[in-house]
Amino acid sequence: MGIPTEPIGSIPRPPALLTALADHAAGRITAGELAEHQDKAVADTIARLTQLGCPVLVDGEQSKPSFATYPINGLTDLSPDGAIIPFADGHTRQLPHLTSGPFSYQTHADTYLKAAQRHTTLPIKQAVIAPSALSLLYPAGGIPGYPRESFIADLVDAAEADIRGCLDAGAHVVQLDFTEGRLSLKLDPSGGVLDAFIALNNQVLERFTTEEQARIGVHTCPGGDQDSTHSLDIDYAGLLPKLFQLQAGNFYLQLASEPDPDRVLAIIATHLPARARAFIGVTDPINPTPETPDQVRDRVLAAARHIPPAQLGTCDDCGFSPFADDTSTSRDLAFAKITARLEGTALAADVLTG
């Protein structure tokens, strides 16, 4: 039997693209020249993943400013002093907040998908940001003439269009990035914020048919930026039962970096819906040591003791560079870890086949 395996999304940008990003920010090159560098990086990413034998490809998010902010890139009615996300090593990321309405996406993810499809005929997965993350754009004090209810209605419509555009364009699967799920329990241990996030995301997911939901997945992790996390100290047990209430067919779950994976696997086995597949993280992007195929094999076999193999897949814990300026992981290290995931998953499949 085969075990499906997929990347999460981002791959570190090559040096030439990082230089081009800096040059564009400084006004030394045009937007068109930057786009050429981005397209070359996408082509190289797809070529390298293909050479490794990846059954499902990604564009590595080479053209995204970040996994979270692509829909608002270029939006003018923003203030920079929005929600702050603290990481364990002391660094922070800050979102902007919206200053006026109505809210709309400036870029939809199908533009990235269609650009990637020019370089391959193999299946491509497209990551999109969960609407729950973008709900943080609305300021606590409100916006005159644009109540939160109107913002949420606009956000739900835009998020549906983002997903549907990717499905219609032929994405193998559309993955909602939901890293704020675990973080919400750090900000609000009562779980109220998490409940609101789940309800909002389901407002979008429930607009899709069962067949469409089978091509939609949700990724969760404790963050991964500059070799640090924002919520690894939060008990997974508080998130997972509610996570599986989301109306999706695939769940991509960070696990390689968990201190007690067997405990987490038992929780997954208890709550995983019968119609869903759990893709288990078998490589840790922020660990500088590449996994070996044997390590990956053993992680998969451990998961198979809890989860029926027919509902099991593998993935990386997180993207390798979710923010364009994160250079903490090298491009070659990312591909080495992906190689280990592919080879180790195949080894585990051979064992399970007997």
C-alpha cells in the first residue's frame, strides 16, 4: 500500500530572489524585474521537487510576501499597529489592522497556482490563509461605518472565493493554514477565541460540497519562524478535538517536534473523523539536523499503531520559510528534509504492506 505524502507550502527562497526582494524594496529594480526572479524561483522549486519524486508539488510560496499576508499585499487602508505575535525566542511579528471598509482580497491564491501550473503537469497543492487569521485585521475599537458583522460577511465571501478559485483551477488540494489555532489557546486559555475561529472557518467550509471538502485540508502547527515557535508550550489536547470539527477532508498536523508524540497520536485517533485523513508531520523544519529516512519510517510506523493506514499520510511539520525574509533554514536543508520524508514514507509503506 502507498502512503500519501505532501509538503506544507513554503520553501526557503534562493539567494538571487532574496537579493531581488531587497533591491525592489530599495527601489533599485522594478516590480516586473522582481516578478521575473520570483518565476525563476518557482520553476526551480518545482523542478527540484519533481527530481526528488514528490507526488504532489508546491510552488514553495516563492512569490508570496508571507503565507498570511498575500491577500492584503497592496491594500492601502491599513495601519501597521495590529495584533502582535510573540515567539519563544523573543522576536515578534505584527499584523496590520484595517482602517476602513469594505474588505476585499487584493490577490487570490489561484494566481500563484496558475503561475506554478505553467511549469508542470503534476498535481499541485495550493496553500491559502484561513479566514480566522484574517479576522485579526479588524481592530478591537471597531471601524466607523463598517461594523464587525459587515467585515465578517465580506471576509467569508472573500475566503470562499479564494478556495473556490483554486479548486476550479485544478488544485490537487487546497490547504488552509491555521497556525493561529494553537496560539489562540495561549492568548485565551478559556478556548473562547478558538471556538470563534472554528465557527468562522466552518462558515466558509460549509459552503462547499462533500466532494469539494475532500479536496480541502487544514494545517496546524505552533508556528515556525526564525527557528522559533509561538505556541509549542500549549497542550495539543486543547486544540485537536475542536480542530477535527472543521469540515475538511485532510488535516496536516505538526508532530515531529512534539515531546510526546504517542500521547498526541492517541488523541488524533480518538477524534479524527472517519471521512478524513491525518497527514502526520515527520520532519521538523526548525531543527537544523536533517532527519534520516529510518527516523521518518519509525515515526510513520508509530503513527500507524494509532491511525488506520487508510487514513494516514505524511507531511512536514510546517512550511520551511513562511515569511519571505526568514533565512534561518537553508534551501538545501529543506530539500534534504523533504528527501528524508519521501524515502522514509516509502520505507514505512513497504513495512505496512508486509
